Amino acid sequence: MLYFVRRYAAKLLYELEFHAAEDVTTMRDRYAELLSDALKIEVTPANYLADIDSGFYVSSYLRSWAFEAQLRAYLKERFGSKWFANREAGSLLRELWGEGQRMRAEEMLKEVTGSTLEMEAVAERVHETLR
């Protein structure tokens, strides 16, 4: 998980810079620099154009990970550490799944937990995973 969070955070920064650049060919080396720094491995600049998602889709991954981390924390707090085996938790999740994509993650999280979407939750989830 840590690899993906670091990669997607760097990728978002890259895409923001890419779309602001006057000459996108200058972004080839910047792509390798940002991703290599984030991942602590050498990244080839060859994919500097191919690794761009339309509509900043990369931000959807980061938001979904924040949503998952916060919902997981809520379920754990409300139903205990074995929330995944709790019938009430299962009923709540089925109810949420039944909503489909009617609500955005921020709206659903606010409705269920009263919280707003926080990227810090992703860092906490990674830290929890590494323990």
C-alpha cells in the first residue's frame, strides 16, 4: 500500500505540473525526478506521457483510500476490532453498497460518520499496515 500511496501522490503532483507546463516535453525529466524521489527507485522518463490519466483520475484513488481508511476506522470504533464478522456492520455495509454511486465519497462519509474526508487517514492507514 505504501508504494501505491507514494506513487499516486507523486503522480498527482506531476499531472498538476504537466498541465500547467507551457512545453510538455520539458516534463520528461520532471516525471522521472518526482516519481523516483517518491518511490526511492529509479523511474524511467519514457512513460512521462503514457502515465497521465484523464481528468486527474489519480485523485480518485487517493480519495477512495482516504474514504476506506476513515470508514474502516469508524467500523472498528463502532463494532470493535472484529467488525468484519459483525452482522450489524455487514448490514450497514450492504446498505451503503445499495446506494451505488448516488453519493460522492465525501457525502457518504459525512452521512455515516459525521466526518469530512481527510488525507491524513491514508497516512494513518499505511502506518497501521506497517506495524
